[in-house]
Amino acid sequence: MTSGTDIGSMGTKEGICVGRQKEIACECWFTSKGEVTPIMLKIRDEDGEIRTIRQIQVHSQREKKCAGVSSVTFECTITILKQEIQVWLVYYKERNRWVLIYR
């Protein structure tokens, strides 16, 4: 996991996510059919503390391929310190990497 620096952004047109991406650690469940569901994530906050988030409500998910890179984007609500936050969790399949994008 990195320090949570801004590692890029994506456009908003045609349903593509926009916002600062933060690399995260994510515990997930893979079904026998290869479908993935995020269960828990860890993210470094502004103070350098690593926060564990277990309250993840997935509203939708969709697979994308952009510039040859396959990903699965999850539209979610996470709860941090009793505050609900709308985010996208993006799983990059070939890299086995997760990022969080605040909406």
C-alpha cells in the first residue's frame, strides 16, 4: 500500500469514473465463476494512519476495458467513523491492484 498520493484521474463522460485515485489494500471474495466482491479495505488517511473499512455496500459493478487494461468498477458506499461516503472501487485485473476514487 502506498501513502495514498494522487495517482491519476479519469474522465466523466460515458460513465467513466473521475476523481483522485488512492491505492488501497482490499480483501475480496472470488466465486468459483471468477466474480469478485470487495469485503474489507485498508487505506492510509491524511495523518498517515491506516484505516480498516469493513462496512462496504456495493450498489453496482461493471467490467471495463480501456486502452487494453481490464478492470471491474464497483459503485459503493463505505462508512468511515460513522460517515457514509460514496466511492468507486476499481480492481485492475492484470495488475491485481485496487484503487479507491471519491465521488
